[in-house]
Amino acid sequence: MSDMKKVALVTGAGMGIGKAIAQRLASDGFAVAVNDVSEENARATVAELQAGGATAVAVAADVSNREQVFAMVDRAVTELGRLDVMVCNAGIVQVDPVMTITEKDFDRIFAINVKGVLWCAQAAAQQMIAQGEGGKILNAGSVASFTGQPLLGTYTASKFGVRALTQVMAREFAGHGITVNAYCPGIVDTGMWETIDGRASEVLGTERGVMLEKAQDMIALKRLEQPQDVARFVSFLASEGSDYITGQCMMVDGGIIMS
Ligand SMILES: NC(=O)C1=CN([C@@H]2O[C@H](COP(=O)(O)OP(=O)(O)OC[C@H]3O[C@@H](n4cnc5c(N)ncnc54)[C@H](O)[C@@H]3O)[C@@H](O)[C@H]2O)C=CC1
Ligand SMILES: CC(=O)C(C)=O
């Protein structure tokens, strides 16, 4: 590789954890391709990164659409020259008791959280294999990749799926020098938790904040996780420090689940 910057593509980086990851990888020296289904939010993240002196480009796409995902990776490579790190971060949540989950809900969650990771990893691996220098694929797992909580049935099933794909892809891609790992956050202060808390209060008939308070009680470190807590860990996984790590789904959760 020449003295060209290493390139990372982060999905769902228009806000929340993905945005913090894009900011952190830019400050680590990566050129960053910023994906989101919201083109406006992807562009806003790019504008912030560029204002800080980083190289960044917006590559809007819906990660559940395989064709759009392959076009997204092509565009990132055309604009930034190569792909070294793929962060499959985009995800959505759904909050409902098992007895009221519909087929439509199930399919929507799996389309984005599971197929989205699969298509992004496929497109990234194709590019990394063509480059012939290995690469790193990082998937958004969750504490929900390991344990089920009430009201999060479809979401939890999808995050167990991400853990499964991480292990299978780690074995299949190892021969190409591509590592595949998942970062597993706990209760992170983003729009996703506002959605969970709001919807849980509707379903349970409780005040807003009750579900969040209960969840926070599980955190050993006794503070709500911030997107930057996740981004620091992803920075490590994107660095050479993680070169001998593959197939792992690692907690970055303040001690909710201990191994
Ligand atoms: N917030 C939390 O407590 C936790 C979040 N996670 C996971 O971390 C990841 C990021 O979560 P947050 O930042 O909290 O969520 P968020 O809801 O704050 O942000 C998600 C971003 O992904 C984008 N997105 C949604 N669907 C998309 C699609 N089809 N294609 C492209 N982009 C899409 C949204 O537009 C948004 O910008 C998700 O995979 C989530 O499951 C894991 C554990 C805990
Ligand atoms: C959003 C999420 O992953 C949990 C477990 O709350």
C-alpha cells in the first residue's frame, strides 16, 4: 500500500453510535465513507468531519438493499481509492411483546439488522479480496446478542444472528487475511434508547423513563454508555492492535454481562 490514507466505511453514521465511530476513525487518520439511509444526515456528518480537516464522503444507501450496498462500496472505493475497514453499524429496534409480533415487523428488523450486515460484509469482502491485503469487518452486536430481555424479541433474535454471521464470516474470510469481529454495546444514550423507552412505556402503561432506569441498574459502572465509549473500542478493533483477533463478539457495556 502507498502512503494513501486507510479507508473506513461506517454504516448508519448519520447519528448516534455510527456518527461517533465515523468521528473517531477520522481523528485516527482514516478517510471515512459515511453511510446512512438518510442522505441529509450522512452529508451533515461528512460536513462536520471535513470541517475538522478529515477526508470524508457521503455514500447514502439502504443497507437492506443488496444492490444499493454494492453500489455504495463501489462509490466509496471510487472516491477514496480502497477499503480497509467496514463497520456494519446500521440497525433498528422494535419493542413489542412476543404475542403481538407480526411477520411484517420480523421481516423489517431482519432485513436491516441481519441482511444489512450480510450484504455490507459481502460487498466489503469482495473489495478487500480484490485488493489482496486483508481488511477488517466490524459488526454491531449488542448485549442482546447474548441475552434476551422482555419486549425485544425480534431485535434480540436479529442480534443473535449478527453474532452467528460474525463467527461464520470470520472462518470463511480468514484465508484472505480479513478479520471479522462484533462490538457489543449495552445501554447507549442515543435515539434508539429513546425509542425503546418511549414504546415500552406505551406497552407497559408506565411512565417514560421506567424501562431506561431498570436497564441502567444493570450497568456495573453506574453511568449510561455514551456513543464515544463504543467508538473508542471500535477504534481499537480498527487498529493493528486487533490483528490477531477474529470471530469475537466483545462487550463494551460497562459491565452488564461479564465473561
Ligand atoms: N443504542 C443502544 O443502546 C445500542 C445500540 N446497538 C446497536 O448499535 C447500532 C447503532 O445504534 P444507535 O446509534 O443507538 O441507533 P440510532 O437509531 O441512534 O442510529 C441508527 C442510524 O442508522 C441509520 N439507519 C437505519 N436504518 C438504516 C438502513 N436501512 N440503512 C442505512 N442506515 C440506516 C439511521 O438513519 C440512523 O442514523 C445499531 O446496530 C444498534 O442495534 C447495540 C447495543 C446498544
Ligand atoms: C438497544 C440494545 O441493544 C439494547 C440491548 O438495549
